[in-house]
Amino acid sequence: MVTVEEVEAFVQNCFPQCPLCGSTKGYEVSGFAKTYAQCRSCGAKWMSSDFPKCEEITHIYLSEPAHDGKGTPLKTPKKYPITFWQDAASVQNALKMEETKKNEEKKAASSDLIFQSEMTDQQLDDLIKKSLEEITRWDYGSTLQGKGLGSLIGNTSVADATMIRELRAIFEQNKIIIIQNELLRRAILSHKTTDKP
Ligand SMILES: [Zn+2]
């Protein structure tokens, strides 16, 4: 049975520098079967059934990211070949790529919102104007203008089309209400901050 010290020396020999932080402080081996190795500098923890064999490392998984969160996107169950972890540049590159991907997803998600919180009052006003125009586009001759509904009773396809138009118009109305609420919220907040004695 190999000792913890032997496994630690073995892991450090295979990875003289921590794949994540580049430290040469070595690893603390733990686990019942000595399959965990944690960087003594950044705290990133790898797992491999190869560690206690002390022969060759054919695979490792990042089991825990560094204490500061570095490496989170590379955590298990993502599988990377051993050559990936041996090449510091490829690790940093993958981290950068994951970061960019995350930012793009975040950006895409926020553009789905009715408005973005960083928009100016003027931009919100413009959105309201746009929605008002949309309403007149979708809501011609219908309930919101105080007439219509007659066509809903007779012809189904016309009724469906009218319904869809109505829903579009109502959606735009809701958007206006939501944006107006934001403008009100801002007005109240700025009143609160400027009105202090
Ligand atoms: Zn490290």
C-alpha cells in the first residue's frame, strides 16, 4: 500500500505546476483510496483513480474549483484529456472561452427582457412609443378601440386571427405598463435621494 507522501510526490512529479494557478507548492492527497489531490496554493482539487497506483496518470477530473472559484467551468463531469491539464495554456484558453460563452449567454438572456436596467429614461420613453405604434398595428378595429368582437363569433379563422392580433396588442400594452412602472420607480428613487434634508 502506498503512503500519502508517496502519492503526493507522484502527483507533484506528474504536475510540477498546478494546472490552474501554476503554483509549485504541491498537492495534499486525501480520500479513503488516496484518489484526491488538492493544490496547496489555490485549493483546486483533482480526482483520479490513477493517483494511488503511482505509475501513470491517464485521466484526472477537476473535482473542486480553486477557493476563489477559478476553474468552476472545468469541473466534473466535464472530461478533458490528460494532455489538456498538462498544458497550462490550454487550460487558461478553455477558461477564457467558457467565460466568453457565459457572457454571451447572459447578454442574450438580458436582450429577451422587456427592458434592460442600464437603459436611460429616454430609451425607455422610446420603447413606450414603439409599443404604442405596435398597438395600433395589431389592434385595428377591435375591442381595445371599443368595437369588434363580432367577427369572433362567425368565422373561426377570422376569429383566430383577431385573437392573435388582440394578444399582440395586449402584450404591447403590458410592456408599456411595465416600462412605465420602471420610470415611476426611478422617479421615486431619485426623489428620495435628492429630497433628503
Ligand atoms: Zn493551484
